[in-house]
Amino acid sequence: LPDGGYLLSEFQWKQGPAVRRPAKPESFLYTVNSTDRSRKDYLTGVNVLLGSFRVSASGRLVGFVESLGEQRVGPDLIDRRNVQVLDLVTGKDRNLFSFPAKILNLPVTELIGWLDE
């Protein structure tokens, strides 16, 4: 990040509140300040490994693709996806747009960068 800090992604299993509920996967981002080693977590709501995210030039915004889950539409398996933006200063995120994507078919859609803030 521009302030010398680091942005990291982590994926872990989180146990449900009731004993009978299964654990669910959760992906989140966190920043680490390189001076005082403080850490700040940002929940993403993503339940798969967050492999596609990009930081804006200012270091304030992070864009990522969120998978909403699979459903069968005719012969195709479709995954609905959101392109989200997380503000690292406020901790708020917003959905920019959504789109359907076929599972295991080309093209593969990934977030590759920023044009402008």
C-alpha cells in the first residue's frame, strides 16, 4: 500500500453458532501496518478463496469478484458474480455490477486493474 503497509487475503473455516451447524468457509482481507504491526480486518462476504482482487493506485479502494453460487440453467451450470469495491478507509463495500458466468467454460472473468478512481 502507499503508506508502506501490506494488504493480505486469508481464507478460513468459521464454525457456526450452534453446535449442529457446519462450519462455513469465509474469505477476508486485512491490512498490516509495517511500522507498528497493527492489523485491520475487512470481511468480504465471499465464501471461496479470494483469488482476484486489485488495489487502486491510491491504495484506498480494493476491487474483487464475488461468486454468489451455482445454479443449473438448462444444460449449463451458471455462477452469478458480483464485482465489489471495498473502501479500506471506511470499511464499506458496494456492488458495482453483477453478471452470470458459465462454470468451467471460457472465457474466465477476473479483475485485472483500475482505469481511474
